[in-house]
Amino acid sequence: MSIMTTADKFRKELDKLLIDEVERLKESISLGFLDNYEQYRHITGKIAGLRAAIDFMKEAEKICNEG
């Protein structure tokens, strides 16, 4: 039986929140909720930043698991 620590729960929840936010932002683009190109650039920048955060989180987890 595997016991989840608080850190495991935190990581899992943070990952879920970040992915959900990326999906929400992508949906706002696909449904045409943006009024202009500036808003599009802002949203795509947020998506890129969130994806980078997800990648950094996975890289940090990999490093911690190796050490």
C-alpha cells in the first residue's frame, strides 16, 4: 500500500491546477472570447508560462527522485 505524503498531495494538486488552467485558457481562445490580437498574445503567453512551470516542476521532481 502506498501512502501519499503532504508533499505528494501538494505536487499532484498543483499539477492538476496548472493543467486545468492551461485547458481553460485554450478553451477561451478556441471559443473566440478574445477581442483583439493583444488579448490573444497575453493568453498565449500565460499558457506558455504555465507549461514552463509544469516542465520545471517535473524536472525538479525527477532531480529529487534521483538524489
